Amino acid sequence: MNVLFTICGRAGSKGIKNKNLKKFLDYPLPYYTLSAIDLFTNNNVQINSDIVLNTDSKDLIKLIQDPLKLNLNVIERESSLGLDNTPKKSVILNCLKVMEEQKSIDYDIVVDMDITAPLRTAHDVDQLIKQKTNSDADVVFSVTSSRRNPYFNMVYQTENGYKRVIESSFNARQEAPEIFDMNASLYAYSPAFLKSEKGLFDGKCDVIKMKDTAVLDLDHPDDFEFMEVIADHLFNKYPAFGEIRNNIKNLFR
């Protein structure tokens, strides 16, 4: 099976300055994603994989290429794919097209791993790829159990006060349908679905469930600090998370 891992990151950041270059605890944020890929590929030698970084940041390229020994392919992002409103799926499709041409390989699965999601394990990656392989879904993505439920304890403002987001007669969270948060960590696409250029939910979707790590989006400096506190706890208490950080030292030349 041929798997293409994509890592997409723009230069700069409006919420956290140079977010993709920042150190997260002991190492730059992208190294955690690369460590998860490295651990997965080392444990699955029967899978043929390529890693591609798509970015318009020369600093990010230097951060990854110079000190690390990974076989990394780099696509310097064209300006039309670096706009604020550019869908990430378009960047992933660009990765696929360029790599297919360069490598003359037909990929079976394209796995996108978000730079700003350091709290994942090699098992999560393995689970994602197995679910995609055994499913007829166009895309499989990662979720966690939601802490809020629109049928029960989420409200919105109206002219006549606040109402539930979804009208219901549920009086307890346990009565409401189970809801999940997309944690924007892992996505596995069928190449044909990517090439169709349809929206994410225009295809058949499936999910894998990951451990709830508070689902923090790194949009504000406080988010970064909060996630570091959570990560330090997970790295020290749970071996599967700890091995991601511990393996980073093995990535260096």
C-alpha cells in the first residue's frame, strides 16, 4: 500500500506569531507530527510511504530539512494556495498531484497531519489508516467526544431570549444523541475523492475516536500555554504519548 503523508503550513500566523516555528515544550511544534509519522512507518515497514511538506515558509523548510534525517519532500506553495480563504483540501490536492508526477506512484491513501496538533500517538495514525483501508468512506477523520451537546446544553440568542441550538425535549445529556468534536488532527483521503474537488462532507465520511485532550485550537498565546500544560501531563503519564516526544531525538542527523 502506498501512503502519502502531507504536512501543510503557511508562513506567519495572525493569532500566534510564527506558530508553526514555535517551540512546544522542548521541541519545535512540527517535530511532534514528524515523530508520529516516523514511529508509524518504523512499525509498518510493509507500507510504502512518502512525506511532503507544502509551505511558503523558507524558515519552516529550514527548520525541518537542515537538522532532521527524514526523507522529506518539499513543495514551495504557490501564492494562489496561500490566501486566507484557501481551503486546506486544495493544498492537499496540490501535494497529491505534484508527488504523483514526481514519484510516478499511484497513492492508495493521502493522510494529512496538522502541524498544530501535537497530541496524537502512533496508534492514532495506525487506527486512521486501518479504518480508511477497511471502509468505503471517501474520507476518515479524527474526533473526540464532545463536551457540549447542541441537543442539550448549547444555546443561541434569539429576539425572545436564548434557545437550544437544536430543539429537543431531552432533560439529561445521556438522553441526547452522542456528539463528537472534529479535532483537526488526522484526515485520510481517497485520492479519487481529493481529485473530485468536492467539499469534505459531500463525500462519505467515517471517523476514528482519539483521546480527549481538551481539543484546543492554537489561535491565541493562552491556547499554546494551556496545551503545553496538558501535553506535559500526557507525556509523563501515558507511554503512547510520551514515546512521541522521546522519539524526536531519533529524528536528528
